[in-house]
Amino acid sequence: MELMRGLRSQLTELISGLASQDLAPMSLGLSHSLSRYKLKFSPDKVDTMIVQAIGLLDDLDKELNTYAMRVREWYGWHFPELAKIVQDNILYAKAVKLMGDRTNAAKLDFSEILPEEVEAELKEAAMISMGTEISDLDLENIKDLCSQVLSFSEYRAQLYDYLKSRMNTIAPNLTALVGELVGARLIAHGGSLLNLAKQPGSTVQILGAEKALFRALKTKHATPKYGLIYHASLIGQAAPKHKGKISRSLAAKTALAIRYDALADSQDNTMGLENRLKLEARLRALEGKELNKSAGSAKGKPKIEFYDKDRKKGALITPAKVYNPSADSVMGHTDNDEKKMSIDEQPSQTEEEAGEEAPVTEGEKKKNKKKKSVETEDGAEPEDTPKKKKKKKHADNEKKKKRKHADADEDETETTDKKKEKKKKKKKTEE
């Protein structure tokens, strides 16, 4: 290197006829050619085709939708019922381009474009349509717009095939995991495949949801669980409660697949297919756990509950029905027998009533008094008489007097003790 630097510094003296002014443009041209060579064969710049293709595909989708809505609004003044009959935008444009004026619908054959049921409905609606009449010039402009919509749709299909082939060659493992469109959007959002390979799985998971992430961090709410990776087919198959777990595991496998595609020499998609099978097995395992939990208890065994008719939850509270023998009819039983039975039963009822109304004897009265006395001893005491109340008041007054005398004696003892202590202190001070 030092020898080359020395030769380059002394090049004007070594080569006769070479001026220093001619040397500067030569070095500039050499540097430009080297930079062109590096850009042309750089592996980092191959994925720029994917970035541009996915951007153009998104723009085409927007333009195609706006053009199709314009066709519906424009032709809707002439044949408004067609918008409800034909829902697809491409089929709508083909039908309008073929039909032109709605009066031509009965003569034309739409079998190549529409099914038989839709074709019959279209012809019936064209006969009784409430739309306005339009001129031939308006119909020509509408047909030109329909041809533009059809050409855009054809070009979009070609562009999607091109993007699919480029993704399968540049990032086959990423394509096997998340699909062509999601993989291309991840590469476009990251800038390049190599820049995306430097990102961890947690960043790949929320790539595309940066606005929601920073809003959640600012407001101290829950952060988003997925970004662009949400549109992958594996996350679409998962239940709403499992989408977070599947997106986290899918992001980890996607980060590995991106690094393998960017840095490995092989161009096969075996690793991506293996990881996809593992993720599908994990999804089935998560769904199987939920099924086992819902089928039985925590251990997987169903709880057996016996049906009880008289319980309050979900069952009838009415008592069980009892057999009524009076509703039976016996052979050879007449009405005279029933009258005799009723007459025999009457005296027994009168005897019971008489027994209830019989007077109480003296022995029973004594027993009742004893019961009442026992109840008073066990329960509340009888109310005090006025003499007893006076005695209680007198006893209370005497107790109060005794308490006062005792308090006075205590005060006197305290004062005498204090006087003695003062005398002792005076003697000490005098000494």
C-alpha cells in the first residue's frame, strides 16, 4: 500500500507528458465506475425491487377502488338497480361495458360474465328500471372508464405474480411463514432485508404499529400485540384470545427466517415450512386445552351432579303429587252405600268437636299454674312492687354515703403525708 501511494504521488514525474490537471478527472472517473459496479452487484439492493413492487401494488389497489366507485356512481343514474345485483367491481365494469344502454340488456348474452341466476335478475330489473335516460356521449365516457378499470385489474394481477416470484427467490422462508404480501410489507417497512434481519423478534411483532406503541407508552396503557404481522394467515386462524400468543411466537420464528434468508447461502424454504408446522401444532394445542377445560373440571373429568326435584336452583319447588283414592270407582258400588258412609262419619266429627269444647277440670288448672311458675323462673322475673322499689333506693343512698366517707378519709391521709414530707425538707435545709 505504501509503494502504491508513493507511485501515485510521483506519477507525474515518472510518466512524461502527464500533467497534474489531467490526473484529477481520471481519479474521479475511476471512483465513479467502482461505485457503479458495487451498486449493480450489491446483494443489499436486490430487495429494492420488492419495496417498489409492494408500494405500487398498494397504490393500484387505491386507484382501482376509486375508479370502480366512480363507475358505480356514474352509471347508477341510468341503471341504479345494477349495483345491488352485481356486487363485484370487475364484473360490474364488464357488464356495463358490454351492455351500454339498459334497453340492450334483453338482447345480449351475459353467460361469459355472470351466472344464469344473476343474468335473469339483471334482465328483469332492466325492464322496470327507475333510472334516467343518458346520451350516447355519456355512455362512451363510461365505457372508457370501465376499460381503464379492467386494464388496472389485469396489470395488478401481473404485478402480484411478479412480486410472488421475487419473494420466493429472495426470502423463501419468510414467504413460507407469513405469505408474500406480509413479507414484502415487512421488508419495505424495514428498508431492506439486511436491516430487517438486525431487528429482534419483539420489534418484528409490532412493526407497523409504532404510532399505537408510543401512544400507549405516553398514556401508560397496554402496548399493541401485533402490527403488520396481524394479516398473516396463522394469526387469522387463531381465536381472539390466542392471537397475542400466536403473534409472539410467529414473530420469533419470522425473525429467525429473515436472518436465514439474508445471511445464509442456501435458497430453500425448508426451515420456514418446519417452523410453520410447529406453529400450527402450537395453535392446535392451545385450542385443545380450552376444549378440555370447558368439557370438565380442572383435572379433565366431568362433574356428575344428581338431579334433585325439590332443590331451589333450576327445579320445581312444588311438592310431589300424592295418590287420591277417593277418585277411584269400585265395581258394584252404589249411591246408597255412599250415603250410609257419610251418615256414619258424622257422629265421629261431632264427638271430636265436643271433646274440644269440654270444660277444664280443677286438676288441669293446677297443672297450668305450675307450668306458669316454672316459666317465670326460667324466663323474665315479675315486675317489682312499690315497697321493693323504696328499699332499693334506700340501699343505693347508703352505698353512696359510704363512698363519700371513704374518699374524704383518703384525702386526709394524703394531706398528712404531704405535711410530714415538707417538715422533713425544712429540717434538712436548716441542718
